[in-house]
Amino acid sequence: MNAESMIRDLEEKGFVEEELPAGTDLRGEILRMKKEKNAVILAHYYQRPEIQDIADFVGDSLGLSRQAAGTDADIILFAGVHFMAETAKILNPSRKVLIPDLRAGCSLESSCPPDKFRDFISRHPGHTVVTYINCSAEVKAMSDIICTSSNAAQVVASIEPGIPVIFAPDHNLGKYVMKKTGRQMFLWNGQCDVHEAFSMDKINALRKIYPSAKFIAHPESEEKLLEQAVFIGSTSALIGFVKKDPSDVFIVATEAGILHQMRKEVTGKKLIAAPAYENNTCACSECSFMKLNTMEKIYTTLKYEIPEIIIPEPIRLRALLPLQRMMQVSEQPGLSVAPASHAAN
Ligand code: 13P
Ligand code: SF4
């Protein structure tokens, strides 16, 4: 394949498309190239099962960030969405970071365009800006501290009392953190389309069929759902809960890809993906961005080492600081940080 057609593919499709000979052993070839090139594959729990099964590490946003920061592999192939691969590059810039499909975005990220966010910050001077990791590098660069779903309450609690706080972009997570910490915050009005699509009516119908089922949810879900959940947590925390809890049936409100890893870690329990409003056919919720990644794309990404994540150095450096603050707070529970409130830049 020549360079010109690869560039055209990247521009038009977001990935390099190559017809593979019939019978290509994708798994075998990916594992071979991974070893040859000293690459590591990091995969989020929402990835397709076959991708999770070839990954060196499968985890939630925080776990994946830690892995990315600490790896000495020459190449990080990030089987997740764009903001996750960008985070890996911000944290470990000397590695080549690849993503199988450049179009793998996130509705939370696109709900928070950098120019509008800059304007929002400048209209709230003196506020500490807490940003959920599901945002662009540019938005991270405007933030004081980043959080993930597993440490959002801890991050907010680490900010000295009395300092006004902006929380962006997920308003559901923001509301949940306000309830948990008792801290008032100015919320950006963004949402995850997957977690907003769950149907409480359909979930209640399932609960009638399985009266002993425990309903658990990711904090990106709507308040009315979270009020019904017996446990709320990040993807890793949801898996941890199902492993520890003695119940036999669970209805899980997060992206359905998580069930693959849950089923690997938990045997003999019935795990049901919470159904979405319009989704009558498979009664499950999938993130179309996460599902853009395929074994074929991982193969061509490793083979040609594109698409690669490139971030302008001034933005990377500004985005690094709030990520490092998050890591510090996560690693030292109880740590208090009073990040200098940000002038919109
Ligand atoms: P966590 O991986 O932190 O649970 O977040 C889920 C998510 O929506 C990632 O896009
Ligand atoms: Fe973004 Fe939601 Fe998809 Fe996660 S599940 S990547 S938050 S759109």
C-alpha cells in the first residue's frame, strides 16, 4: 500500500483500509507484530470481546491512564476512544501512541468544544476547574485538575472548602458528585449518549422477571436511574461489586462491553445489560465510538503504525499538569489540593 493512499484513507475514513488475504490469522498476526515492535495494547472494558482478549491490559479510564504512564513499550496501541489515546500521549510523550480509528470520539468530548469552554471559564472567574477525563487535550489544558469516574468525588473533596468549582463536561457525574460530597458546583451541560439512553421502564420490567436482581449503575447515568441503583461506580468498581456481592443476578447500567470481562471474572452469576429506550432488538447499550475499533483495524494500525496521536507540545504540557494533580490525589487519599484557579487560556 502506498503512502498516498494511506493518507487519503486516513483523511476520508479515519483509518487505513487494506484487503487482507483470506484466512489471515488476525489474532496471531497482531500478537506477532506486538512482540516484534515492542508494542503494548491497552483496551477499555467497552471494546469488542476479541479485542479485550488480545490486550495486555483491560481496564477503566484511570487504570488505563496509569498503565499508559508507566509503560516502557515503544508503541502504545490504544483500543479505546480518542481522548483516552490522547491522555496516554500526554502522560508518556516519548512513546508512539496509535489508535485504530481516528473517528472513535465521545459524545461527552464533543459536547464541550474548547472555544465555548474557554468562554464559560472566563464567565466564572476565580473558580477551580475540575474536568472529567472524557474531554479533549485542549479542554484538559484549560483545567486545574482532571478526574475519572473512579476518583471524581475524591478529587472534588480535595479542593479546599469555600473555593467555587466548575465541573465539566458530564452533568450526570457532576450531579452525583455534588450529592456525594455536599459541594455545590457549576456544571457544564454535557452527557454520554449511551448512559442517557437507558430506559427505567424496561429496567423495571426486567426487575419483575428477576425480582432478586441487583441493579447497579455507572455514574454517567441519569439521576433517576442512579436513585434506583444499589451500587454506583466506575467500570472497574462495577466488576469489583459483582465479584464480591453474594447475589446471583445483576442488571448492569453501563456500556454492554463490560459484560465480557465481568463474565470472565465472575462465574455462575446471571449478568444482564440494562436495556436502552429504542433498542428493542438486542436490548443492550453499545457505544458506537468504542465499537468502531475492530481486529482488522488493529492489524493495519500496528502494521503501518498509523493513525498516530500527535499533540502540539504547548497544549500537551498544559494538559499534563491537571492530570498529574489527579494522579497525586488518587494515590494519596485525603490529600488536599488548592489548584490556582485558571485564567481561561
Ligand atoms: P470509566 O472507564 O472510568 O468507568 O468510564 C467509562 C467511560 O465512559 C469511558 O468512556
Ligand atoms: Fe463517551 Fe459514553 Fe462512549 Fe464512554 S460510552 S466513550 S462516555 S460516548
